[in-house]
Amino acid sequence: MSSSSSIYVFMYGLYYLVARLHIRQFVPILVYLATLFDACLIFFLCTGTVGFLSCYYFVIKIYGAVKVD
């Protein structure tokens, strides 16, 4: 769920393109969308990695504290 914030960033980027930028040509829109997609993909991977590793180490710590006889 931590990487789902990149979906919000992408949707806001689309809103910003339509509402604020007022670009009319095809090539600048394509460049903007490609750059936005790349940035959101990197953001997705970074936040997903941090979320996964934090959950992984939390589970390891919790199950390491359980004493099994």
C-alpha cells in the first residue's frame, strides 16, 4: 500500500497537465507524460521497497521474539 501514493502523484500530474499547463502540441504532451510516468515509476519502486523492507524486518523482529519450546 505504500507505493499506491505514486498513483495519486500520476493523477495529479495529469490534472496539472490539463488544468495548468495548457500545452496543445502532441510531442510536448508525450514528453511530459513519459517523464511523469518515469518519475512515478521510480517513486513507486522506492516507496514500495521501503514499505516491503519495513514490514519484512518488523515480522522478523516479532517472530524472533516468540519463544518456541
